[in-house]
Amino acid sequence: MSIPFIDLKTQYRRVATEVEQGIQAVLASGAYINGPAVARLEERLAGYCGTRFAVGCASGTDALMMALMALKVGPGDAVFCPPFTFMATAEVVALLGATPVFVDVDPATCNIDPAQLKKAVRAVRSGDASLHPLPQHAGKLTPKAVIPVDLFGLLADYQAILPVAAEHGLFVIEDAAQAFGATVALPGEPSGAARRACSFGQIGCTSFFPAKPLGCYGDGGMCFTDDPELLELLRSIRVHGQGREKYDNVRLGITGRLDTIQAAVLLAKFEIFEDEVRLRQDVAARYAELLGALPGLTLPAVPGGHVSVYAQYCILAESSAHRQELLDRLTKAGVPSSIYYPKPLHLQPAFANLGYQPGSMPVSEALAARIFSIPMHPYLTVETQQEIVNALAG
Ligand SMILES: Cc1ncc(COP(=O)(O)O)c(C=O)c1O
């Protein structure tokens, strides 16, 4: 039997009855757009993440786009983000006419490096690219926002990022597309108290793409905020800048709604989500044990106090050639693998106009050359994990 990279079929068997009942209820209700399941989901997930409000939307990309629009990010604004991420993080910045300023990542966590962020903000303010590599841009940029990404299911270092953002007046938009459910224990809080993904910064954003830790059966996303004004703006932007009346358009917006059917799917799947996060910890612990015996592999780092949801299980090989050898072994044994991400965004043709050169983000470039992912999902058995590790061992 072939090994799935992410086993959505086993998960579906577990929730089939509830999902089908939820979908049937939407079908029977006729409320396909903005039906009651959307508001129910928003309330449940805001409560889970510890934010006051949530706004369901059509994808993780739309969530980021709506967040930037609500914060009035546009031409002339610098938005700091890591280059070692999925395209959408920086794409939305450029789509709105603002300029992505790439900030290299920490080699252990793969998340944005707060020390580099500080340098990048100073470089933009002074226009001095000797402090930190800057994008080509006619005229001066205004530092406006930072989009830390909680890559592969691990929260970025908000304890270090939030003070830098506060010092420089930057909005923080959390890209938690890969990290719904991730937590970090707060120092000074009673033990057990933890803060969840989507609750950092002015607006937290996530994706419900099927392969994400909490996924639906199509596209979906959500914005989270504590600010009632931002809530109103996000709701308006979600529907073409709607004002008080249906055909009152008070600003530009998008068609950014979450389908009611997808909200019903998510409500059903959310019932097993916490259990799945626990199962992911078991799977990761088993991988750590089994892979620890193999030489030359660097396993995912999870700093103290953090719980990762392991959206991907990413390993670093010693070199690009070593990675190729390992990938060939996996392919030969019929084990699926993937590379997140083979090319950092600053070197993508889509961002060629920014003028970044190879060597400008050395950590991201080194990670891109060595990283690869093996199957990861809550339903991986110890036998399958052993098979995967045997394949890697060659
Ligand atoms: C880090 C990151 N940001 C944003 C997105 C965009 O989410 P969506 O595919 O739902 O638009 C993704 C999706 O893969 C992602 O991984």
C-alpha cells in the first residue's frame, strides 16, 4: 500500500458522519453564502485562539490581503517578511503596490530572525543598504508592517519581534497559515497558560487549505483580531468594501467570503482537532527517536515552551548532494517527499524587480539547498514511520 504524504482519507473516515451531516444541513438550509455556520465557526475559533473576533474568508492568501488592506498598506510602504516561506506571504504585499523587504531567517527555527528585522528597519529608515540588503525602489520607503510567518507549524519568536515592531511603529500581521493550533507558554504565567497561533499582532491570519493542520475540503481562511475597528474593516473588505447597506460601497474590497459548506466541514473537523494536535506530538516524538540514530540529519528544532503542530516535518541534510541521495532512497522505496522551499522568494522571478541577488539572504539560501520533508500527519503508525526511516537509512 502506498504511503500518503498527508493522510486526509483516514481523517475523513473518522469525521465522515459529522461532516456529511453538517454539509447536508447547509444544503437543506439554502444559506450557501454567509450562512449561520460561518458565524458559529468564527466564534468557536476566536475563542480557541484567544482573540475577541474572527472573520472567515476564502483562503489564507485572502486573509493576508484583507489584513494588509484593513491596515491601509499600499504604495511607498515597506513590509518586512521572510523570504523562506510560501509565495503568498510576500505576493499580497506586492499586489497591493507595497514593497516586500526580505529579512533572513533563523537557521534553527526557519522563522524570521528578530535581530535581522531590527537591522532591516534601520536600513529602510536611513536608506543605507550597507546595514541590511534592501530592495530596489524609486524613492523612500516607509516601514509599515512586518509579517512573521509561523513556518512548518512553529510560532515565530514574538517575544523578540513584538518589541521591535512597537519601537518602530510597525503593524504585525501574523501569517499562521501553517500553524493553527501552535502554542507558546508565556513566561510569568501560571504553568499551562499558553498563547495560541493567530493571536499575535494586530491581525492573525490562517489558511484552511486541505493539507493544513486544520483544513477544509476546498479553500478557506480566517483573520483574527482584538480590535473592533479592524473587525468592521475586515468584514467590509471581505464583501467589496460594503457599507451599512448592501449596495453601499465605502472602500475597495474583494470577494473574500468563506463558503458556508466549508465552515460546516471545519466545525466538524474542529471537534477532533485538539486530539490531532496531540497525535502530531506523538508522531514527531517517534520520528525524533527513530531518526536520531541516523547520522548527518538535523531534525526540526522546537524551542522550550513551544508546541509545534508540524504542518510539515522538515529535515536538513548535510548538503544539497546529501539531500539528493536521501530523496533518491525515498523515491526508490515508494516514500513520498517534498521540498519546502527549493527557492527563497527573494530569488523568485516574480520578485526580480526587487533586485535581490544570490547571497543576500544566506540562511534562507542554505536552508533551501538542504531541506526536505517526509510524510507527516496525525495518523502515521509506528510501522510506517519505521519503513520511512529504513528507506532513509538506505
Ligand atoms: C505560509 C503561508 N502563507 C499563506 C498561505 C496561503 O494560504 P492559501 O493557500 O489558503 O491561500 C500558505 C499556504 O500554503 C502558507 O503556507
